[in-house]
Amino acid sequence: MYINKGSTMNLTCIVKHSPEPPPSIVWSHNNLEINYDSPRGGVSVITEKGDITISYLLVQKARDSDSGKYMCSPSNANPKTLIVHVLNGE
């Protein structure tokens, strides 16, 4: 996925066909669990649980350091990975 520097990044993780909603969904960036209280700020997660569980990772004002591998890891399903490239508008 390619996004422009300074824009809002919205990564969406969808869990379907699960016998029950996952008790937790962990988001990581370059194999490190994302800390939503970090000094970087502007990073949040919204999770809607149900027959289909959807988790949104929102990153405000994307910067170069936000590039890399993102992983969504539901506690009762296989993880999914996405590579994000933050571009300087070129």
C-alpha cells in the first residue's frame, strides 16, 4: 500500500468465519506491538466485534518512519500482513 506523507493511514483487518469474535486483536509495526500511548501520538484503533469483526488502525499525519510491515493478529485467527510505503508526494 502506498500513501502520501502527511495523510491519514487507515488499515482495516476483517475477521470472518470465526466461531466467536476474537477476544483481542494485536496490531504490530515491523514486528513490534504498537503502543497507542507513545509520544508519536495520532495512532488509534477502533474494533467492532460481531459475526464479522473489523479492526481499524488509524495513523494521523503519516511520516517516513510509519513505512514498513504492519500485522493484524487476532487471538483466534491467522495474522495478516501488509507492507506500507509512505511517499513524499512524488
